[in-house]
Amino acid sequence: MMTNRQNDLITKKQPVERKYQWLISGIIFGVVMFVVSFFIHDFALTPRNIMISFVIWMIGGLFYGLIMKWFFFNPRSKKKNELEK
């Protein structure tokens, strides 16, 4: 059974800068992978290829950020684990 103090720790609101941390990390990952993909792959640099690659890497980056949010940026799971110890 959880006390009121423990429940307050778990349901406490995140600061604004932490709230969008998953989004920022996903966008950074997508941009880095977009740039790296042009050094690795050997295809023509047409505007169409650039746009398709950019969209794919942004979607992949946002998916990466969402996974990070679920597994690493979730304050409830961290506080629950700390309270159980």
C-alpha cells in the first residue's frame, strides 16, 4: 500500500523542459542519421531523394524518441523502483 507522500512523488508533474525531452532527442537522432546516411549510401542527390530520406529519418527519429520516453524518460517507473528498494 502506498502512502500519500509516495503517491505524490509518482504523480508529480514534470518540468516543461523534461516534458519534451523525448521529442528533442528523437529529432536530433533523425537529423544525425539523415546526414550520416548520405555519407554511407551511394545514391543520387536529387531533391526527391533528399525529401524522402528526410521524412523517413524524421519518422524514425520520432519513433526512437518515443521508445526512449517509454523506457528511459518515464519518471513513474524510476520513482516506483526507488520506492521499492
